[in-house]
Amino acid sequence: MANAAPTGRTTRTVTAAAPKRPSGDGGAADHQATSVTSRALALLGTFDTEHSVQSLSSMARRAGLPVATAHRLAGELVSWGGLEKVNGEYRVGQRIWRLGLLAPAQQNIAEVAAPFMQDVLFVTHNVVNLFILDGEEVLLVERMSGTGAGQPFRRVGARLPLHASAAGKIMLAYGAKELFSAAAQRLEPHTSRTITSPSVLAAEIERVRTNSYATTEEEAGPDNYGLAVPVFLPNKQVVAALGIVTRGRPAPVGSVVPVLNIASRGIARRLGVEHLPQ
């Protein structure tokens, strides 16, 4: 698969004079706010490639904070979306990821994935989609289509339900257990073929784990067939779902899944991943 050359960027640093701290009560209030902000940032700063998932005690120790203080700040960060709590441990939340994408020097996952998605389009001649988890839905962040691939089913920025999309099933299979519990309570029908039974969905997700890919057949819309594979981070956390969509009939799994898997591994390597689940 082809690798894309990194895009050069020119940045300019502007240094401004630090504002004077107000005197009196306002200054005391600002100092207190700064102290709380510094502690919250110290808590976030404990996360790195070797500590992508942490217990509360680990975060407190690495940040140099009392456990009670870390617990309170972590709760506020979870409510805001800066952290996610999964099975009693914490990881960086989706809101931090979205903010990171706004930084000019930050690699955008869509930009990283684009050349590999182009390769999938070239080989399969199908519309290629890249989804990330956004709350209890999947968000389409990049799409590739050519003149011979047909009309795209969704536009970039569209959201799809977890239970009715191939990308969503990937997130349910490899994401937090709480995600499945939430999805199982919102099994709204989008077509006559949408899964609306929690037990049927559970069996479907188990098949996804066994096969390492997910499919849909007219579950999110008529004449819409999806196929997706996961993109993993070093801690085996799924960061995205890469897939194709077809009309008229499902894509041939035997020939398309290997192409998607190669592209998925290429995206992961460009994101700094060295070891992927086999």
C-alpha cells in the first residue's frame, strides 16, 4: 500500500506580554482558579504512550495529587469529555481528540488515512469510509469515491447508529462494555432489516469479534451494504473503523477484507502504532 508524504507546515510563534494579575479579591480568585486548572492539566499530563489507560491511584501518584483531589478532578473531566472511565480505569476522552485535531501541527486521522483509503478505492472500486466513535454513534470523518464507485451513501460529518452500521458494530465489538449496554437500549429500526433485539445484536457482535470484521445488509438504509474492519491503537483500543459501502449486493468478503486490513495496518503505523493485534 502506498504511504503519503507528510505535509509540510510553517508555524509562527507570537509572544505576548503576560497580563498583570488583578489585585485584591479578584487576584485571589484568579490564583485559586489557576491552581485548579494546573491540577487538572497535571492529571491529563500523566497520559502518554506507555500510560494510555490508568487507574485513579496511578493518575494521582504520577500527577503528585492526593487521591481525593484526583478523584474529584477526574470526575469533572469525565463529565466534560476530557476523560473516559472504562471498567474502573481512565483514558483520554473523545473531546480531547477533537480539540487535538484543531491544532495545525497535529496529524489529522483523516489526513493520515487518506492515501490508504485511496488504495482501497483503487483496488475495490467501492466507496471507502472512515468512522470514529462520537458518543453513542459513529461519525464519518473521511470518504473516498470515484466515478466508477457509485454515489456515496453518506456525506462526511454524517452520524450513524452503532447497531445499524458496520463501523458501529466494530465499535461495539472492541469498545467498552458500557457502549453495548447503551446501544442495546436504543435499537431503533431504520429499515425492516435493522437489528432490534438485544440478544440478536449480542450474537452479531460476537460474530464480529470472531471474524474481525463487521457487515450490514440494508440495516441503515435500503440498497446499502457495509463492510468494515477496526483500526487499533497500541493498547488494543479501537480508534477508527475503515470500511466500504456497496449498492445492489454485498461486497465479496474474501477479497475485500484483506485489502481493508492492509490499509488499516498502514493507518495504524502512520499514527505511531508498532504492534497490532493479530
